[in-house]
Amino acid sequence: MSQVSMVYLAEGYVIANDVCNKRCYLMVHQVKRLQSPCCAIVNHDATTLPNIRIGEGIKDFVQYDRVLCDVPCSGDGTLRKNVDIWSRWNANIGPNLHKVQMKILKRGLELLAVGGRLVYSTCSLNPVENEAIIASMMEKCKGCIELIDVSSQLPNLKYNNGLSSWKKMELMSNLEETRNKGYSHFEGSMFPPDNARDFNLERCARVPRSYRVSNRVISLWCCESSVACHDALSPPDLGDVCVSLLGGRFKQWIVSVWSQKPVRVLFAVLRPISSKVSPRRDRPSENSTERVKTPNALLFPLPDKALTESQPLKA
Ligand SMILES: C[S@@+](CC[C@H](N)C(=O)[O-])C[C@H]1O[C@@H](n2cnc3c(N)ncnc32)[C@H](O)[C@@H]1O
């Protein structure tokens, strides 16, 4: 089967996101080689990843069947290959990332379709970045999600079970004790909840280095009940941001991806073009002329036709 006919049969699409502009360029470069019409790369803060609207209704936005949250982490599972981590590492890195990890996971769950699956993964072994995040989110989701036991689906995967109890910084085992010792930035969600056993945290997979990858902690989730995580988590209304972000050409382009019809060129890095989106460090300043040029400059050559109608790829 030729590559082109495989493209015709392709169902679904992948939207990959990274807040780092350079990494997005790298991804565009790699993905372009696949010549697949089913990939889009977006350059956005995952904690506020916009909804992609597919209709005018309040809930008419794309819900994803599969979500992978490979979140930023302290990377202490990569100590063997990244020797610089030995000098950079300190006990605050994990707790400092805890909040953003939680927010990325929350956004991922908000975008997950009912019955969909989400994988949360880090290359850290620190429970504050792993089981603590999961236990806390399971509590917030009020029974909408469950951890999937992958042992039967991946019988050859060797891993250790997730933890149901852990201590933060050796001597401290609860928030009150920590606060009393002056660690005011510690959150209650970093400690094991009393009902940790109810969440089946042992189903998290602590994958060892023997797989020639870094130590990883992976959790597979299923959005189980008929109530979407989106409703349980009562997310902020990001609809406006979405419409302005994907307004005009971008919106049309992305909707054609949603409709699953191949279009000619689909590799693009989308950037916020609205002032509503808060500036980031790697984004040009408000007054910079670069800012005006950026969205088109980052878009791979896209024939005008592809913007107005979905075009099948020609052999
Ligand atoms: C563990 S790495 C993921 C690596 C990626 N899965 C890969 O295989 O190349 C975490 C990534 O998260 C990105 N990141 C950090 N904070 C983010 C945020 N708020 N929103 C989106 N991406 C973020 C970093 O730029 C980094 O590339």
C-alpha cells in the first residue's frame, strides 16, 4: 500500500503541543517527514490549551480520545544519562513543579472525551510529581476517572507498582508539620490523602531504566462515568481565547483537520495572535515588529485553496 493511499485511509489526527518554541520547530521538522495530513503542532501553554470550537454551542469543542501529558519534571529519573542534573538538583525542584504538573493534567482531563484515555508521565521518581498529583486529581474528579490496570494489556512490561504512601522530605509527613517548619510553598496535595488506597495508586507504573529509557512513572487513566471530567472540574471558560487564538485562517485550517479530511499541507506552528493571551518569556514583546510577523512566518507554505476547502492529497 503506498503512502498516499494510506493517508486516504487515515482516521483521526494528532495535535502535539509544547510551550517551547524551539521544540515545536524541531517537532515540525520531524513530523514533516511523515507527510501525514493528520498532525498539527501547536505552541501554547498546556495549562490553558484552548478549546477548538466545532460549533456555536457552549460545549461544541473538540474532545480528545487519547491524551498524553508528558509533563515538565525534575528529571531525577534521568540522573544516569544527564549528569548535569546532579549539580542542578535540589529538593525544591519537584515541589516547585507540582503546581504546573497539576494544571497540565487538569487541562488534559478537561479535554478528554468520556470513555477516553489519558496517560500522565514523568521521568522523575519523586511521588510529589507523580502519585501525589494523581491522588489529588482523582479526588477532584469525584469518581469520573479511574486508573487502568495495564498488567493484562502489557504483560511484558516490567514495572514497579505506584506508591500509596510517601513522606515529604524524610521527617515531615503532613502539611501542618511542614508549614510549622517554614516551608510555606508546600501544598496539601503533595501528601498522601487518608483515602489513598481508594484510588488504586498501585496501578501507576514505575518503569525502571532497564528499558533503555529513563526511569519513568506512567499512569494510565480512563474517564469512566457518563459525566465528563470537563464538568467535574468546572474549568474556566477558555472559549473566547480559543476563538481569538484560532480566529480567521487558523480556525478554518484546524477545523479542516477535525473533519478528518486530508488537506494539502498541515504542518504548522500556531501561536497566539490575541493580546488576551498572556505573554511568555520566549514570545517577542508587544511592540516588536516580529510579533506581527510571527504567526505567518511560522506557518509552512499553505496554498490558499487548502484554507478554504479540504483537498485530498494527489498521488
Ligand atoms: C518531559 S518534556 C516532554 C518531552 C517530549 N514528550 C519529547 O518526547 O520530546 C516536557 C516538555 O514540556 C514542555 N513544557 C514545559 N512547561 C509547559 C507548559 N506549561 N505547557 C506546555 N509545555 C510545557 C517543555 O518545553 C518540555 O519540552
